[in-house]
Amino acid sequence: MINLELSEAHEGAEKFLHDVALKLFRPISRKYDKQEHDVPVELAPLDRRPAAAAALAKAKAAGEVGAGAKPEKKERKKPETVQNGNNMGSVISVMQMCWGDVGLMLSVPGGGLGNAAIAAVATPEQKERFGLVYASMAITEPASGSDSASIGTTADLDGDEWVLNGEKIFVTAGGRCDTVVVWATVDKTKGKAAIKSFVIPKGTPGMEVVKLEHKLGIRASDTATILLTNCRIPKDNILGSSEVAEGDKRAAFGKVMQTFDNTRPAVAAMAIGCSRASLDLTEELLGKAGIVIDFDKPRWEMSAIEAELVRMEADWEAARLLVLRAAWLADNGEPNSLEASMCKAKAGRVGNQITLRCVELCGSIGYSENELLEKWARDSKILDIFEGTQQIQQLIVARRILELSSAQLK
Ligand SMILES: Cc1cc2nc3c(=O)[nH]c(=O)nc-3n(C[C@H](O)[C@H](O)[C@H](O)COP(=O)(O)OP(=O)(O)OC[C@H]3O[C@@H](n4cnc5c(N)ncnc54)[C@H](O)[C@@H]3O)c2cc1C
């Protein structure tokens, strides 16, 4: 049975990150919304790379990685008792930080989407090499968005090196990261099964950041276009196997898609944090105007505005519970692809609706730049677009429930 009780460590992290959101993020939120491409230097103390280096040193000392390490377990084993682990820790941390600022959370050095891919698929040797970097994730291309199976960037093996060519757009943290995880095809004739991910350190000849986007929201976060022109990387910078499965191509593609099982609940958690911020401020502002929600009051005795706030709170809670369920399943070794898409669809949509409705409810105060409500409405829009749009999540949920393939249900 799902366990929603958090461990002491998780509760501690939640409180600490709430403080970070309140005292570090909020005071600089408007500044980096205006100074779009400036690096938020105030975030340097949160850099995750030193902590990752310390964890690696500890694991090495314990003989868990490096020469003489115990053999890697092939299968993810189901824990004997139900528990909340790293996935739960990650979503509650993200919720708290995004209560502060989504764009700034995405700009914390060392915590890019590419790091999630490395953590999910890298071999122990690769984790040692790439675990200490700040990695972005480059999937989208000018002619390949929602349909990631149509990726055109190529990776050709030449001796001991892969040679990559293509253009990647809308890469979050693509300008500031030190490594990019790139999706490319090793054989265009073999479709989905030939799509693999590759780790390319910045500074590799042939890789160039050519543009930074100006955006509606999350303006503290940089979004880059990256060109790959005969970009050569070592053969063992591929994540996972280079073999192209001849049989079940869907299963082979599923391996790279597995990253989304971790990242979609995280993006849903961003929507939960951002919309919580909007609800909290709206309730505070309305409270000052004498409108206080009494959840015990019968619905028919509520004013229209009270009833609206209760409806939004209920939607928010439903979305939050779906996120926790997806994280909990992952922590307990259970498949969670369906739940990851469900929570992303619900939280993305509800996040958009709540943040915009809060602007409306607060009228001119909500619309002005004196408060952050208008900014949160702008920031939340992307959370229903990247890591798979609302429509794509609904499509995935429908396919899984109806047991139809992507060819059968488009
Ligand atoms: C700020 C920002 C940051 C981003 N960060 C990253 C990143 O770090 N890495 C990365 O790789 N990408 C990133 N992206 C890209 C993002 O993931 C894509 O924008 C997203 O996947 C949608 O692709 P698209 O923009 O090409 O839209 P399209 O795929 O062209 O879709 C356009 C519209 O059509 C709908 N649609 C498409 N197919 C279907 C269908 N079969 N049924 C019903 N409706 C459909 C979509 O839902 C959408 O509403 C980012 C984008 C932005 C704006």
C-alpha cells in the first residue's frame, strides 16, 4: 500500500528547501525574470557537483565503485518493505524549490535533465566519469518535437569514436551546463530502435551553442540551440548498448524513453510547487480583503470566490497525490510509465489553470508586476509543454490503458 509518510530525512530536506525558496530564490526572482540571460550567481552555494564528488569518494572508499568493486546487480530488485526513497525525495524537493522559482530551480548547477539520464542508464564506470557534471538533455530538433522517434541527428561509428551531426533546439541549461546528453540515431533505416543517447562534454570540437532563446516564462533558465558538426566523442560515451535490436523495436526505444519515467514526475512536481505559490499568495491577498476560506462551511453557503478556491485546492491536492504515487512506485521497483504520464498531464493542466485563475481573482494586483502572480502564470505554461505536452501525455495514458501501440493510436 502507498506510504505517504515522509522519513525524517525527507522532512528535513523539505523544510530546508522551503527556506532556500523563501530566502534565496524569492528575493532574486524578479531580477532574473528581467535580466534574462544573466547567470544567477547567487545559486553557486547550491552547486550539486561537490556533494556528488564527496558521495563518489565515499562509495570508492567503501569499495562500491572503481577497481575491485562488487559486481553490478543487473535487475532493479524490489525492496522487501515499501518505502520512500530517492524519487520521493526528488519530487518533494522540486515542489519546494518551485514554490520559490521554477526558472531558478532549473538553473541550480549540477541538476540538469541530462543528470537524470546519466543516473538512470549509465554504467558504474560512466557514472564515475559523468556523475560529477552539470548535464543538459538535447532531444528536440527543428523537425522533431513531440514525436521523438523522428530524430534526425546522426551518430556514426568511426574507429574508436562516434561522429555526431545535427541541430538540437530548446535545450534547457544548454548554455550553462558542462555536458550535453544528446539523442541521435545510429542507423536512420532502423527507426526507433536505433535512437541512442550520447554524452558530449562542452568544449568538444564540433559542438557549438549558437543561440539563446527569449521566452514567455522561466526566464532565469537558459534555453539554447546547439549545433553538432562532425563532433567526435569516444566510443564509450554512448549511454547503454550500441546494439540495434532487430526484434522488439518498441522495447529497444523504451530503454531511452525510460528517462521520462523519472523526469515527468519531476516536471509535474514543478507545476505543483509553482501553483502552490500562486494559491498561497492569492489566499493571503484575499484574506487581507476579508475573504477567508472555511473548508468546513457547506458549499451552498460559500461565496462564488470561496467555492472557486476550494475547487482549486481539491484539484491541486489530486495532482499532488498523483505525483507522489508515481515517485513512490519508482522507489519500490514498480513500473510507473502510466502514472508518470498521468501525473504530468494532471499537474501540468491544473498548474496552468490555477496560476491563471489566481491572476484573475486578484484583478489588477494579480496582473501587475508588484506581485509575482503574473510571473507564475507565465512560468507555469512551459510545465504543460516540455517533457511531453498535455496532448502527448493523454495519448500515452490512452495507449497504455487501451493496450494500443503508437502505430494503432496516433
Ligand atoms: C523553455 C523550453 C525548454 C525546453 N527544454 C528542452 C530540453 O531541455 N530538451 C529538449 O530536448 N527539449 C526541450 N524543449 C522542447 C520541448 O520538449 C518541446 O517543445 C515539446 O516536446 C513539444 O515539441 P514541439 O515544440 O516541437 O511541438 P510539436 O510536437 O510540434 O507540437 C505542437 C502541438 O501539437 C500537439 N501534438 C503533437 N502531436 C500530437 C498528437 N499526436 N496528438 C495530439 N496533439 C499533438 C502538441 O501537443 C502541441 O500542442 C523545451 C522547450 C521549451 C519551450
